[in-house]
Amino acid sequence: MKYIVIILLLSTNGIEEVKLKHHGNCEGIANAWVDVNMKYYSERDGNPKLQGWYNSKGNLLLGWICN
């Protein structure tokens, strides 16, 4: 059975989607993608309210959806 993982990122242009097709564990695929593409920051620019997972372009990870 085919699944699609949709990774949601917040950028200055709004919400961006990264779609990944796979045949297995959605949670595992999403977590592996985050491990490779994102870095966790406990604060950004000295502001702890901006903590979260960011990619190299500065986009914030909102989460993912499994379909």
C-alpha cells in the first residue's frame, strides 16, 4: 500500500509542503526526514519563544500529515 507523508514548513511565504511517497512506516519516514534535514534550536536570535526545528533556509517545522 502506498502512503504519502506531507511535511509542513513555515516560511516567509507561508506554509510549504514537502511530499514524500513511501510504502512503510509514516512516522519513521517523517522522523528520518527531520533527522537529515532539520536542526533543533532552543532559541533563535536570543528569543526562546522561537525554539523549534529549522532547516538550512530558516523554515520552521510545523509537523507532518500521513495519508
